[in-house]
Amino acid sequence: MPLTPVIGRFAPSPTGELHFGSLVAALGSALSAWSQGGTWRIRVEDIDPPREVAGSAARILADLSRFGLQADGPVLYQSTRLEAHHAAVDRLLQEGKAFHCGCTRADLPDNGVYPGTCRDGIPAGRKARTVRARVDAPPVGFVDRVHGACEQRLTEQCGDFVIRRADGLPAYQLAVVVDDAFQDVTEVVRGADLLDSTARQVHLQHLLDLPTPDYMHLPLVVDADGRKLSKQDADDPVATLSPLAALGAAMRVLGQPVPSQNDLSGFLDLACRQWDPGRVPAIANVTPSD
Ligand code: GLU
């Protein structure tokens, strides 16, 4: 057993139904934490009202329970944490690690990399819209349990990036870092679509003097044509299969043996005991219909 208690989390955005890709992330993060004797938390990332779908958070939580995936402890709603998010942005501004920016999306070059226009002050005639965190030239490195040593140069990937949006809401990158630290998360296990965001998050951890958790990015679920499964997919196993069959399909995506138990708690118990992070592939070599 590790010396520090392991705390993992699943952090769904309530922007639609629980789909198979999110079931894989939920299952992988839960099994990883539980298999190390750790705690598994759920955080509903409801800080983007324009994208929120009414009733989605409750349905996602109900679906997770249907799969036997219940958090240890109460669910944290990120909307209750706005003050802490804003305090973090204000601190970065005060320390000169972030700056007000007056640019719109249309002001950015085609590659989307911020050219530094407002780094030293907003040009005359423009007013502050967003707040951006400063990035610097050295690459940001982190180790991912599936993808190994990763390195990203933020100056080339995105440049100084938004941490408070033009509508005044904290950006995902900021909120996720502040709340992972608040919840004492020691490992972030989630879909590989967020691998690209990780360096920005590690950079913010450095700027805010917060610990960097371990990272593990799980394979994305693709359909038979290799496309990422979307929330709208009609043949999503979460909707079409029994909970045990859908969990079995998720286990295959995670490269794990599928327990033959035909009750949820027996299935999850064995899945947990057999969990082997070394078997999780970088790219899923099965589709949900296999
Ligand atoms: N809320 C994000 C999503 O649903 C996931 C955040 C994370 O796991 O870091 O895509």
C-alpha cells in the first residue's frame, strides 16, 4: 500500500448523458483508487451554465449508481467553489503571473496560439475581457502512467492561456487545478482527450504552489470507423446493454480481464482485485460492440 492515501476522482461535466466513454473514465478512476485501498470522489463540474443540460447531473449520478459506482463521501459541485477559483485568479494577477487581456478569439492567429498582445498592458482602445496565465519557454514535463514521460511547450501549443473567461467564469483549466488540490486528489485518471490539457494544469499547479497529482490517461473509445464515440451515439452500450455487459465492455477497453460474476458488487470486487494499470493500452484496440 502507498504511504500517502490515494484519492482519485471522476469529474463529469453535466452537459449530456453518461456515455460509454465517460463510463470507462469513471470505472478506470474508481478501480485505480479502490485497488490501492484509496478513496474515489465525484466532482460535478457545473461551472459552465451556457453548456449545461438541465437534469444532466442528476441523471449522470443515477447512471453511475446503476453501475455500482458510488463515490466515497459527498459529491462536490464545482459551482460551490467559485469564490476559491476567483481568489486563485486574483492571486495570480497580483503576483504578475497572470494578466488582463482585451483580445477576442478573432484577434488570435489561425493556429490559435496567443501572440502575447496584452502581456505588457492592454493596447489603447481595448478593454479587459479575459485573464490569461503567463507561460514561459521551458517545456512542462509530467509522467503519465499510460503514456510515459510527456513534455509540452506551452509557448508553442497555446501561449498564455485563459483562466477567467470573457463572461467572468473561471476557465476549466483553473477550476480543475484548484479543486483537485482542494479535494486532496493524488491521482487524476481520465480520458486521453484531456492529455493535451495536462501541461497547462501542471503549469498552473506550479504557479499556485499546489502539488501535482499522478496522471493516467485512459484510451478513448472509438466506434468501428475509429471515430470518438459521442454522447449522441445511438448504439452507446450505456443505453443499450445491461449494466454488467456495459461494464464488461468498459473492462475490455481498459485492457482488463472481464470478471464472470453476475452481480454488480461481485463483479466490481473482482475487477478491483485484478486491476492491473500496466495492462491499460494507450489506444483502445476494441470497440464497444466487440
Ligand atoms: N469535466 C471534464 C469533462 O467532463 C473532465 C475533467 C477532468 O477529468 O479533468 O470532460
